[in-house]
Amino acid sequence: MAEAIQLLEGVYDASKSFGGAPLGYAYARSGRRADALRVLDEMSKDAALPAQEKAIVFLGLDDKERTFLMLQQACDDHHATFPFCLHRTSVRWAPLRTQIRRLAQCAHMAL
């Protein structure tokens, strides 16, 4: 994990909007909660950043409530990459896939 984090830190340094979610997730999953929260705080300053990017970090922190709040916002914003959370090969979201499907169904009915 340390090698992956080192690579992700390089990506983050080059592009905070592109590298924030994976780095924050990796920090969180490796027990570096303070670092994950720091990245999340920096991500929150970018109003153009899609909400599901923040959801990825909250997922790593095992904060399901905030994960779903961010996914709901992504759904409400009709962000184009939200459906990828539902794909079977998206391992990161596997523990929450049933709840995400319900969220997507509710959003679809609200359109």
C-alpha cells in the first residue's frame, strides 16, 4: 500500500482534482485518517469537483452516511460517471452496491 500511496501522491501533486479521491481513499484504507481528512478538506474547496469524488474518500473512511449523501448529490447533479458505481467490476463499491442501486432507482423516479 505504501508504494501505491507514493504513486498517488505524485498524481495528486500534478492534479488535485484527478488524484484527490484515490489518494484520500488509499490514506483512509491504510489507517491514515488525518491525511484522508486533509485531502477531503482540500477537495471541498473545489466547487467543480463531482460529489462522487468525495464519496470515494468517505467510503474509504467507512463513513456510510456521508458516502450516501455525496452519492445522492452526484445523482441529483446528474453527473455522468455516477452509473459506473453500479457496474459489477467496480470492486470499490461492492459492499454498498445494493444501497447504491436503490439510490439510483429513487433518483430515476424523481426525474
